[in-house]
Amino acid sequence: MKDKHFHILFVCTGNLCRSPIAEGILREMLDQAGIAHVSVSSGGTWATDGRPVEENAEWVARSQGVDLSLHRARKLNVNLIDEADLILVMEDAHVDSVRKNYPSASDRLFIIKEFGPRAPGGKVADPMGASLEVFQTCYDELKFELNRIFPEIQKRIAGKRSLLSFLHRK
């Protein structure tokens, strides 16, 4: 059985824009809600370990009060996948990559725009190499989606805690 923490993993391609932005936004939301014992991380299907976040992503996030300055890209690996209770990706290509390389993750794997209630479907477009305005649109889209799914994330966190409490009583 995994530890008492609930682990959420965001995945994009290079771990330089979308997944670090989502990670930063969700950390802020959890902190503001006073929710502890939740770990949030991110990785990329084609990431180069150690690269800093894309400059426009950092700027847009900072303008919204989210600090990405310490983020360094990480390529997806078995440890990231195995510790995750929930894996949220940006598009179909990420689903395909995770399923191919980590088939045991399939039951915890969702495209962010297809997860939870009132899911609009679709993908979060990659802003890499685009203008600051495109990065702002990406940030706003991820913020909207995380606000939409936050109640579902809270339910899953509470569900894991209930299960662990039940198992500890036995």
C-alpha cells in the first residue's frame, strides 16, 4: 500500500510549459485550501532532465502569483508513475506514451480536459515557442480546468485517507 500522501502527477511533452504550470497552480490551490499530505509533481514524455521552465511560462505564472523559478524538467520514469495516485496529461499522445511505457498506470491516467464532471474534452495545446499571449491563454485554460476538477481531486484525496484509516484499524 502506498504512503498516506496523495500524489498527483501532471504530464506533458517537455515538462517545460503545461505540466509545470498545472503543478504550480494546483500547489497554490491546495495551499490556499489548507489541504496537506498531497504531493504534486510533473514530468515529460520527451523531457531533458534539468532544463528550466520556458521563460514565457515562468513569466505568466509569476504574474499570477505562482513561482516556477525552481522547476527543472524531468523525464517520466517508473518512480514518478508508481508513486502517482492520479496522473493528468494534456493530450492523447501523452496517454499513448504512458500506457505504452507504464501499462499499470492506465487506471490512474486521464486527459485533464476529460477528467471529472462537466469535462469539455479535447487537449491543452502546447504553447512552446509561441507568444506571451499564447502562454497566458494556456495558463488561463489550465487554471479553469483545475478549478473545475478541484472538487473531484478533493474527493479522491478524502477517499484515499478513508481507505488508509480503514486498513489501519484492521
